Amino acid sequence: MLVTINVAVLLAVIIILRLRRTTHARSRNDEKLTVVIVLVFGVLIAPTAFGQGILDVVVQVVQGVSQSGR
């Protein structure tokens, strides 16, 4: 039996588990590690169709907000 693990899915689970901890229980190093993990997750998910869909939604929201301010 061969079990494969998608690295992006594994990082998503790690991010969820790390963010569930209370804020006062985190040290600065712990927060920096969480930021690095999130950045790596973003790099892994960016070239996928799901990542492109998220990018399109964010671009539309930013354009809408910038146009509403005019």
C-alpha cells in the first residue's frame, strides 16, 4: 500500500493547528516560524488552479476597493 501526502495539504494542516493556539502562548520565534510556513504554503499553492482562482478573487476585491475610494 502506497500512501502519498501532498506537501501543500500537509502545510495547510500545520498552519491550522498552529493558528488555533492562543496568541499569548506564542513567542516571537514561534510567530516567525508560522509566517515562514505560510509563505512556503503560498509559494506551493500559487501555480495551481486553486491558487490562481484565489489570486483572481483577491485582484477583483482590491480593484473594487480602490475604485470605491475614488
